[in-house]
Amino acid sequence: MTVDARSLLANKIDPKKYRDIKRKEEAEVNQYLFENIANSWVALKSLELKPTGLKTIINSLDNFILPSIAKHSIKNIDTSLVMETLQRIQDNGNVEILMRNYLYIYQIMDHATVTGLIDHNPLDKLKVNFTL
């Protein structure tokens, strides 16, 4: 929703300052989106992996992880949300894909910790114990 400059001026609010504050708030929200942190992690991985390995990671993110948690703030991702995401993978019946995707999520959360976006990885104590 855009705010009309006249109504801002009527309330003695500088429209430019208002717009700048809104942009800053939006940038801060985007900084914490799981999807953006995952993209940052993938960029780091691209420096150490061959293209085929990187493509595998990107496909897993796109097919299994991001549809569930892309738009969540990294600060709000907890073990229950990750378990729900992994449960969907388990329902497909492939334990290798399940464990690989758990590892990707864990590494992305670690990346968020290392970059200072969160204080600790909430998945540190998560024991993935799915059976098929």
C-alpha cells in the first residue's frame, strides 16, 4: 500500500524520509528470508563444487526445501518447521534425499549463524530419526 505524499505532509511527515525508512525496513526483512540466506550459501558452495554438484543442491532446494520455508524469516525457523518439511520428503520414500536435504538446511542455518543473522543453529540438537 502506498501512502499519498499529501497525506504524509498533512501529518507533518517528510515523504522522502518516510520512503527511505520503508525501504530500509523492507531490506531488513529480506535480509532474514530463508530463501535469500540459502542463495548466499549456494553462492559460497559454487566456489567449491563442480557444476553438477551445485545443480544437485539447487534442484533439491527448489523441489523440496524452498516451497515450504523460502519466505520464512531465518529467526522463525525451528525444529518443528524443519521436521514438517522433512516429513514431506519422507512421504516420498527416499531416505537418501531426506538426509541430503536435512544436511542442506542444517548448513544454511549454520551459514546464518556464521554471518551473524542468528545467534545459534536451532537444528544443533535435532536428531533426524525418520524410518521408511
